[in-house]
Amino acid sequence: MNWLAFVGLGLCGSCLSLRALDTLKASDYIYFDTYTSYIPGFGSEELSKLVGKAVTPLSREDVEDKGGRELIERALKSKVSFATLGDPFIATTHVYIRNIAMGRGIPTLYVPGVSIHSAAFSLVGLQIYKSGPTATIVEPSEIYRPRAAFEKVVGNLKRGLHTLLLLDIDVVKGRFMSFSRGAQVLAEGLIGYGVSPERLLGVGLSFVGSEGQSAVASTLLGLGGIHATAFPQSLIVPGRLDAVEAEALMFLGVNQEQLAAHARLVEELGR
């Protein structure tokens, strides 16, 4: 039997599910997405040692520009796994590859993995059902200063919703945005929308899912001066907080005065 399996590896090297391991070990060929995300000390070589089989790394060009051609051709006759950090279909373009496979009559399998989209809210104590659209903060340049992340944060705040912000990474170049830098970029951008970074709360997260995971809460302005060393990192801007969520953020570093200022800001934006 042949198939193409999309296998989520979770957020750290020890986060793989039993189903993920079984699927990878049953594969004739294993490919590894090297560009969507990053786990320190865990890549195609480490995955190969874990499952006892050869693992082929794939670049963005291999998957997106070439349409995953090698994956598809081998899956026509063999059992092929495409492994991705996190979940294979959240914040990726891999549904495109699955559509091609299904269009060519190849059976496909989905093996979910723990994603930052759920783990981030669980770690800090915010309710995921109160989250709005996710956005990505990219490093601005003289010729490229995207505003989409700012607009999503403001739109979510007006509705009282939390915003998960993914941060710019370039695995090939070894460049990873920190939540402190992300907070600085966001603070500068939000001023143009009349949002004060001194009143708005933020939560910085690092290496979520690992034993060394951490989270810290402060004002957005304050987060810009807090530097964590473990990557990858992400950022959450809370919306309207209930009593339990507010208490959770106090355990992460904010005080009553900061909570009250944030609450007033969210109410003002929602009018």
C-alpha cells in the first residue's frame, strides 16, 4: 500500500506522539520541513536517529516552488512521510501538497502535532476561545514595512479578543526575532493607531513546549526591555480579561495598576 502522511512533530524533540513515531517508522521515505519552524538541537539528523531511518531535509523551494514534486512521485508507489514541526497544517502551506496528492489518487494521512496556536494560550492562562486572528510580525526595512499585524491587533482589541503573534524567522540564515524585538516593532506600529504601548499588556513566550519554556507578562513597552535567550519565541497581546485570566497574568509579572490601565484601554477601543 502507498500513502503520503503529513506528520506533526510538536514543539520540542520529546513532544512526538506515539502515532507520529509509528507512522515515521512505517514509512519507506521520510522528508523533513526545515523552514516552517525551528527547534534548537532537533533537525533531520536527530529525527533520523530517533526513528532509525534516513530523513531527507526539504527547503521552502523544494516544497513550495517545486510543488513537493519528489514527495508526490514517491508516494505514488511507496509510503512517504512529510514531517513538520508543530502541526503539519497550521501556519503552513502544506494543504496545497495534500490537494495535489489527493488529486492524483494518493491516499493521505494526517498525524496532528502540538501547535503553538494552542500551547501558547494554555501556558499563560488565557482562554483560546477568546482569541482572534493570528498575525506575524516581520522585521521592517526601508522598503518593506507591513501593517497587517498592527491592523489585526487593533481589530482584535476592539472586539476584546486576544492576539497570538508569531515572530519573523529565517532558519537558513539563522535569524530569529525575539519577543522583545517583536514588542518594539508592534509598539511603534500601534502608536499610529492611537494605541498606547504604556497601557497595553503583552506576554512574551520562549521555547514553548520544552522543559525550559518560559513566559513573562508586562506592558508592551516593558516587554521591549526583557530579553529571553531560548528560541523560538512568540508574543500574545491580551484583549478583555476575566478575573481568572487577570490573575494568571499577575503570576507572570503584571500588577493591578497595569491590569486596570489595560482594561480601560480595551474598553476605549471597543466603543
